[in-house]
Amino acid sequence: MDAKQLWEEAAKLQETLVTDRRYLHAHAETGFDLKDTLAFVKKELQEMGYEPVECGKAGLVALARGKKPGKVFLIRGDMDALPIQEQADVDFACSNGRMHACGHDMHTTMMLGAARLLKQHEDEIQGTVKLMFQPSEETFEGSKDMIASGLLENPKVDAALMIHVMAGMPFEAGTVVVSSPGVSAPAADYFEITVRGKGCHGSMPNTGVDPLNAAAHILIALQEIHARELAMGDQAVLTIGTMNAGTAANVIPDSVVMGGSLRTFDEDTRSFMKERLIQISEGIAKAFRAEAEVIFGSGCPTLVNDKELAVCAEKYVKELMGKGRAFSAEELNAMSNGEKSSKTAGSEDFAYVSQEVPSIMLALAAGQPQKGYCYPQHHPMVKFDEDVLAGGSAVYAYTAMRWLEEH
């Protein structure tokens, strides 16, 4: 595979990629409800000559098959947006109360670009590239649903790659960072704590059981898990993001509902914190004559990067882009001059794929703060630099083809 040739071919797609991305951005959809997005992606793939197949509730799979037998390499692009009202100053802003504030429209577009490049070189592919267009990443449900629907079978996947664009990174747009072997994204668990008391008039609290008082003590006590029950090396974040109760200032309500999330970097810490979350909530509620119930909702495990695949991906991306535009996470840490560095705390449901087959996550810088890309992912004013679309498409296609070539 000629890296220079593929890079030049990708550059010629830039105008088409920008058009595709702006359509997807302006028609943002969430979760599994991706009617317009799916129709667009399916139509584009069919026009390229693919035969996309539905997978799960709202996923699509397409195959780029070479003439030579070989292994199967999967590339993933997520398609869902967030329930955020967009405030970004762009001509193609979404107006339906949803927004691609995490850049999944960029991922889908780059996957379509990769599909075009793979189709142009299909005869050269030594095996099969499986293209995974995934719904509902933001709720940590889409990848798991597609796997349950046979994503990794027929043909059986041997290795997998995902790319995530990153806003507000202090690197030139288009710079690629290859994750280190091991965990690069934490496990995530959403939970809900319902505290039940006994409502009464605010002037006579002695006649009831105040669930708000109990909930306030639970919220504070949960922070003690990290402060007093985890070792220095254990990384975890427990956040209570919502607390809802009552309708009047002079009435003690019957119940309180708190919503939160938990992020952990290993399964032992994850299990321990979930157990203690339940024990503390129930115990403190009981101390204040109330009752508490903890329910865990959607979540995902840790994203684990395969050691051998990390080495391969770094080599391939540097072949394609040059050493000045591609780095391993270790190289970036070495370049930090002793400054503090940490793993990302954002979870990623590609983790389910990484638990099943050797996988690798790449980060693609898509907007420097000094060039006006000042807001982070999930912010209503975040913007992404479209100049990275062609390069991202090439990275998807080249990495897949080179891995198949060497394996």
C-alpha cells in the first residue's frame, strides 16, 4: 500500500467530506433514533458499491473484501449526537435541540471517506475490512447491541480500530495520538438513588421524614469513598449530577431522586465502589429514618488497548503522516517536561469491542484553542476543524490495509 498515494487520494475527497459532514451535523439525532442519519449513510455506501447490512437496533455494517484471503480488521465510527441545543457559531448548526457536540458526525464522515478509499483499492486488500457504523455511543448501549447482533462474526473479526476527534487540543489539527497499551478510557456506570421519606408541612418537620436531609448527607458521604477508602494509585470519579424533589418551598416531599455517574480504571475498583455506594446510601438513609434504593443503569467496561496492535498502529500512522504529525501516548508524556498528565476520564463504549478482540483507540486533534476552537467536547458552543476529515479518512483506511497486509 503506497502511503503517499492514499494520502493524495484522500485529500481529493475533502470537499465531498465537508458536504457530508455538514449534512450530518445539521440533522443530528440521538441514541438509537437515527432515521435520517442511517438513511444518509446507507445511501452513500450503496452508491459506492457496498451492500450495507443492518446490525442491531440501528447499526450498519459494510464489508470491503479483497481478492486475496486473509484476516478481518474492523473500523468503527459512531453516529449519534447529544440532547443539547447548539449554540456554536456555524452556518450549518442543528436546530432540532440535538447537537453533534462530541464529534460523531466527524467520525461518520471519515468512515465514509475511508469507505471510498477502500473501494478504490479493494483489489489490494489482503483480507476484509469490516466497517462498523454505530448508534447510541453516548448512552453506552450501541456497541453492546451490535455485538449481541453478530457484529464480530460472519466474518469473524481479528482486530479493531476506533478514532475519536478531540476539540481544544494544543496540537496542530490533524495530529494523531496512538493510545498506550492497556486501559485508555475508564469504565462508566450511571446510577440513580431514590430516597423515600414521609412528606409533611414545612412548619412541622417532626410529623414526617425529610428525604432531602437524608439525600444531602448521602451526597457528602459518597465523596468519602475516594478520600478514605481508595489507595493513592486508584483512579476513580463519582459524581452526583442531579437532585430532584418537591414542588413547594414550604412542603417536605415524600422522596428525592439523585442521578450520578461513576468512572473507574479497573474492574476491582469498579465493583468495590458500586458496593459501597449502595451500602452508604442505604445506611445513611436508615440513620435519618428514610429508605434508599440504588439502581444502576447503562454503563460500559474499561477500554483496553492491545500491546501488539498499539505498536503496529503507531508504525502505520507514522508511515502515512510522518513522525511530526503522529505520536504515541508515551512520546507525548516524555515531551511534557514533567508537567502533570493523566488518562482521559471520558468513557467509550467501544470498550465492549476491546473486551472481545485486540483493539486500539486513536485520538485525532481537531481544533487548537489559539485558532478559535476553545470549547471542549459536550459543550453547546464546541466546534471541530473540518480540515482533519481527509487525513482521518486516510488513517482509517491505511491502518486497516497495512495491518491486513502484515497479518
